[in-house]
Amino acid sequence: MMIRYAVVILLMASPAFAQDAGTAAWTAVYEVFSHPRCANCHVGPDNVPMWSGSSYGAKPRPHGMNTSAGASRIGAESIPCSSCHALQNSQLPHGPPGAHEWLLAPVTMQWFGKSSAEICSQIKDPARNGNRTIAAVAKHIEDEPLVHWGWTPGPGREPAPHSVAQVVEFLKQWDAAGAPCPAK
Ligand code: HEC
Ligand code: HEC
């Protein structure tokens, strides 16, 4: 018994074990960030929000209806997002989802279609995460209603995996292990 505990303690103290635990925690974070409920707003350089996942079928496709977020991210240059996206989810099938505000993530925070390794290095880079520490990224997830929408997306949409509390915990574990990133 004593020997087994000693082995476990030694393992936990070893850098390799911490690295593995950190990479496992990151993988769980990536499952959430890459899910359509999150990635559809953190989209590519053409400024077009995406529809993908659950009721939209397997293949991602552009939003349509002449929608472009523009530099404003709220569609001020064309059709404002708020002309369809209200403060709450529509309860009709394929009705527009809603939240306290509805806009795309800034261009620097786009990760739609990127690999786990790419998103990993982006999330810990203050130049591309809104000048945040990893603790502040976790706090954003804990506090921000737009992030919480990913778990309450309205009828017909698959919620993001895990939960708000779990993602916060995974980010803390990843940070504590030195925030390692996978090879690809
Ligand atoms: C309706 C669009 C929208 C959805 C859906 C959305 N986000 Fe965001 N996200 C934004 C906007 C806008 C910002 C910029 C807010 C800021 O920096 O204060 C942002 C910023 C972030 C940030 C901080 C910056 C960074 O890149 O580290 C994180 C982390 C984040 N979102 C995670 C998520 C997660 C996880 C989900 C899904 C559970 C999600 N978001 C869903 C629009 C969205
Ligand atoms: C003309 C109305 C209209 C406008 C304007 C509009 N949307 Fe939408 N949007 C919708 C509808 C309707 C849906 C839901 C479609 C469905 O469920 O089949 C939707 C869905 C979405 C989704 C998918 C959410 C998900 O993951 O399920 C995103 C992201 C989105 N809109 C972002 C935006 C942004 C950002 C803007 C402004 C730049 C915008 N929309 C402007 C009507 C609109």
C-alpha cells in the first residue's frame, strides 16, 4: 500500500505526468471551443457567421440572408444582427437564437476550422485573446452570458459539451500544468 502511494506521488511530481494531465485538460477545452455552438461566432476572415452542427446538417455553410458582421461585428455596415437576433432565443424551429447582445468575436479571436494545436497557442497569446491571462480566459467563460448561450442554445441546437463549471476547471488544470499544447 505504502509503496503504491509513493509511486503515485512520484508520478504526480514528475514533469511528464504534469504535461500529460495538462494535454488531457486542453483536449477537453478544445472539444468545447471547436463545437459549432462556439466556433460559429469565432469565424473566418470573410466576416460571415456560420451555420453548422445539429439542425444545419454535417457540413458548415455560410449564414446567408446577405449577412456580414463587418468591422463592427454587429452588422452595422449591412443588416444589423439585432434586426433578427433578439434578447432571447426564438422558440420556433429554425428561429433566430438570441442573447443580451449578438455579435461576432473580434477578427483576432477567430478559430473556426483551426486545429487543436492552433487554437491552443492562440488562447494563451494575449495578442489574440483580448489581452487576457489564462485565469482571465477562465473568468470570461464563468461570467459571460454569450458563452453561456452555448449550453442554452434554444430548440433544435445541440448544446456545447461538458458544462461551464467543467470548462473553467479544465482551463485551471491546463494552466497549472504549464499550458502545454498538442503537436497538431
Ligand atoms: C454570438 C456569438 C458568440 C458565441 C456563440 C460565442 N462567442 Fe466567444 N466571443 C464572442 C465575442 C463577441 C467575444 C469578444 C468578447 C470580449 O473579448 O470581451 C468573444 C470572446 C471569447 C473569449 C475570450 C477571448 C479569447 O479568444 O480567449 C473566449 C475564451 C470565448 N469567447 C469562448 C467562447 C466559448 C467557449 C463559446 C461557446 C460555449 C463561445 N465563446 C461562444 C462571441 C461569441
Ligand atoms: C435576416 C435575419 C438575420 C440576420 C440579419 C442575422 N441572422 Fe443570424 N440567424 C438567423 C436565423 C433565422 C438563424 C437560425 C437558423 C436556423 O436555426 O436554421 C441564425 C443563426 C445564426 C447563427 C448560428 C448559431 C448557432 O450556432 O446555432 C449565428 C452564429 C448567427 N446567426 C450570427 C449572426 C450575426 C453575427 C449576425 C449579424 C452580423 C446575424 N446572425 C444576422 C437570422 C438572422
